[in-house]
Amino acid sequence: MEINIDQLDERQLRQLKLGVDQRLSSIRKSKYKMIDLFCGAGGLSIGLEEAGFSSLLGVDIESDFCQTYSHNHPDAEVFCGPIEKLTKQELQARLGEEHIHLVAGGPPCQGFSTVGRGDPNDLRNSLFRHYCRIIKYLAPDYLLFENVTGILSKKNEKTLTAICKKFNSLGYEVKIKVLEAQHYGVPQRRKRAFILGHRRDVAPVTFPVPTHDYWEGENYIPAVTVGDALLDITAQDGSIYNHQLESTKVNQITAARLKAIPEGKGIRYQKDEESYLKGKIKLNVDWEQMREGRLREQHYHRLNRKLPSPTLMTTVPHYYHPTEIRRFTVRECARFQSFPNDYVFCGSRRSQIKQVGNAVPAKLAWAIGQEFVRALSFKKLPLTSPIVGKSLETDEMIAKVRERAFAY
């Protein structure tokens, strides 16, 4: 059964809301409160909620993202607009006297300067400054900052050092690590950089240990695969949301090429074209003129059901169904990001793909959330010395994380 959220009648909407309410019943009882800045569609929030948090507020500037967040987090307030307009008075009006245990979010870092002093108070870094402004006002027990692994690159060293020192100045000790989604039950190979911070008078938080695609002693625990994900796309009410197959059709030449390419294969090098594409369906590119003799990314990539998917992008990717001649639906992409099947995406297909591609995988967020809940179960600690995050310690920490992040 395929259903477009925009075409649901009142009865169907009530039925869907009932399913969401059932999923959220335990979340409403949570004593731990969080807000999600730059929340997007809510992948981070849904994972943290299922770990034991209750989301009180989601903040984003994109209207479609906010609509998706509001629909799937009906108990949360949603602030849709520029974060600089989220004032102290606005926060008070929406949160009241609630104590916030966790502020989560990933401010886009395109505005960070990669030259000069890497000053987090630079006007070009306004999104990060507002993230810190809200942390300063709410004084949460914990903070979660996530971003692309590029933030650990050498050119961003000053920026990352400044970010860590800024958190230190606000009273938080921080640690950095790159986590790979497939290690936590997500059917996708995706790396993200995370900074976890704890206020100095609460128990420290640790990073989650892998549960998939790793060796535990002599036993290998396999990753969740594309095939596993595609087996289950149906919500509890029997519907399949955001699964419009007509939107996945390809043109005639693409169809001919896909028929010639085996599962798990694609075209990136000249040898790939020579192996799979003959005659009229060849790409006809001048391989000698190509930089490094290859395409920038693999084209006509038919995913392998026995492996996790590659990293999803925010645009329609060059990935195709392993056995059918078509692209993936939004629902299938959402499964690769480990969203629940009753999680509905609003807006156009282009917007929905962007929302899914931007998200933190829900199961990865759940694994991190469990560590925050574990830390919150400890009693508060005596206030420790504020001598934390010296320049040398910060620099060494960043160097070690960078080395591991770009190891392969």
C-alpha cells in the first residue's frame, strides 16, 4: 500500500497519529529533557527520544523540515526561523521553567573561517555563536555537537580548537570522536564527527561502543545491510509512507545501462565501462582527460544487498536498486538512515530527499543517547577545578581524532 502524506484524508491522518502516539508513549514519560537546534527532519531527536529523552523544542529555518519535525514530534514545540531570532524571551515562553538536560545539534559550519585565528566569535561563525548563546542561557547538563568529518581536516584545525576552547569557557569538558554509522546497526557507511560535553559538576559521558560490523573476541557481528533494510518498510498500521514508485522511474538510456550492470557494481573507471557498457549505451567520456582518470563518484551504482549502503547525499544520488531498474524511494532511503517506518516526511520529493540525506542516522543517535542517559543516572559531582581544555590538551586530542578519522 503506497500513501502520499499530502493525500491522506482525516481518517488516515488520525490512524497515522495513533501509530506515532503509540511510539511516543514511553517518550512522554521521560524525566530527561532535550532540545534540538538545527534539527532538520529530526533524525537526531528521534534516536535520542528512543534512548530516553523527551524533546521539548526543535529549531530549524527550513519550513518543510519544521513541518516534518512537528508531525513526528507532536509533543515538542517547533521554532521555524533563523536561530538568531530565538531570543531568551522566546525560549522562556516555549520551555517555561523546565530544566534542560541536553542541548543537541549540528550548526552548519560553512561560515567558519579556515584562515586567521579561527575565532568562534567571528561574525561569519554566527550559527555556532548562537548555538553557544543558547547553551550559556540554558546551562544544560550535557551538550552534543555533530558535524561532517571535514571539520577535523588540517585546514580547519584552528576552527576546531576554537570550538573546543569556547565550550571550555562555558564550563564544559569535551571529547571528540568520529563515529561510523554501520557500527551501530545503521545499514549505511557514514562517518560523522561528534563532540560530547558535560558540565563540570555532572558525571562525564562516554562514546558508545560498536555493536555491529566489528569483532567481539573471536566472533564477528555483521553490519545491517541494504537487503535487511529493504525487507521491512511497512508501518505498524500496514501503510508504506513516502514510497511513491512512480517517482523512481529512469529514462530509457539509464534503464539500458542499469540492465547491463550487475548488483553491487557501477561505473567509475574506464575498465568499468569496458566491462559492462557496450555500443550505444557507453558513456562516451574521454577518460584520458578525466582528472585522475576516473569519475568523481561512481555512476549507475547498483547497491549490494549484502552490504550497507554508501553515504546518502542531500540530492538524488547515483545509487540504484540492486534488483529493480529504478532509483530508491524516500522511504527506502529513510530505512538506510534507520528512521522508523511510521516517520513521515513532508514537502516535495526533492525536499524529502534533502531531509533524509541531512539527518543523523536514528540508531546512531540512539546509541549516543543511551550514554547520556547512563551518565544522567549518576548523582551530580562536586564542582571541579575550571582548569580544563588547555591548548596543548586540545591540540593533542584533535590530532589523535583526525589521524583516526582519515585513516582510510
